[in-house]
Amino acid sequence: MKIYFLLNDISEFNAQAFCKKYISSHEITYGVVLPENPEHFDLIIPWNYKKIIKDYKLQNVIIFHSSDLPKGKGWAPIFNVFYKELDEYVISAILLDEEVDSGNIIAQARFKMRNTYTADFIRKIDDEVTIMMISKILKKMKKKVLKGAKQDKKQETYYARRYPEDNELNVNSTLASLVPFLKGCEKSHPSFFYYKGDKFTISIRPSIPPSMPDDLEITFL
């Protein structure tokens, strides 16, 4: 089967090893714009794509959003799973829809959040689990058309967009109250604070690195 990864920039795609591990038997193409003939592909995957796809009638586009949709639509889902101290991490695979993050849910992957998880670790797990989900979706597509389940709008919540300045810490807060915030900030966008006029960055990591969750479940809706 033919897969097209829609990227902001070719250099941003860092899941080649996972593609080789889980979907190497399929034909994979990358690009920064929708293909002229999208129907020639079995699956089109926007990968951390920042633009809105306006042709929402395309039925072979599946978007992956890292929240338990319809809860957690919008921005910064990885940060918010830590900041809000959620019990589970969920990745939802949805069909393209006219409204952002509102398409029918095809499948969801979930696992329990552990104390040693950080945003940097979750980012890596997110990439691998997404490719695992794509593999399972492709197998399902061989047998039937994927329709998914409609989202309950009464349950939807939204995360606001975050900016670099939002990572500033309150130096008067206790360390215990800051831990969820610190775990939610990635090294590429670290938390910071000002002390006597100077800016300092700070990040944390567990002494023993966590491993792939053993309670990972991928289910179709």
C-alpha cells in the first residue's frame, strides 16, 4: 500500500527507524504539499503539520492528535498531559474534518502515565506508537472502509496555544508544585526563570530512564 507523509519540512521527519520497523513492506513517500493526485495514495498522514488542510472531503487523510478526543483539542497536548497530571496518555487517529481535531475517531492508543515520564520521553514514544497505529490501520483498510466513531461535542475541551514565554517559572513556587510543569517542558523549549536580573534555563530527567510502556493498548472504534 502507498503512504504519503505530509511534512512542514523534510528534515523534521525523524521516524524513519520506526517506519522501517513497522511499515517497511509499504511504499512510503514524503512531501511538504498535498500530492496533486491524493487518491493515488492509500493513506496520507500529516506529520506534526502546522497548516490546515482545506480539502476536508479527502477520505484517505488520517490525523493523529495526542489527546483523548474530544477532550484536549487544540495545542500542546504533550505539555498538558503533565501540567494537568492526567492518568493516561492517549493518541487519537481521526479522519480529516472541516473542523480542526473533530473528525471521526478511527483508533486510539493509550497507556498509563508513570512518574518517571517526561515530555522528551513521551515525544519519542508518541512517534513510535503513531507508526504502530498506522501499521494496524493499514491492515484494517485491506478488509473494510474505515468510518470511525463520531465525537461527542458535549465532551470536548480545548488546550490554548503556548508560546516560549509561557515556560517561565515562578521562582517563589515550591519545587513540588513545579515538578509537573518541569516534566512537561521539552529540552528544545526549556523552562526558565529570572534571578537577580539574569535568565536561567532548567530541565529535569529521571535517574533511571523509562522504557516502552508495557500496558500500551491500541483499539479501534
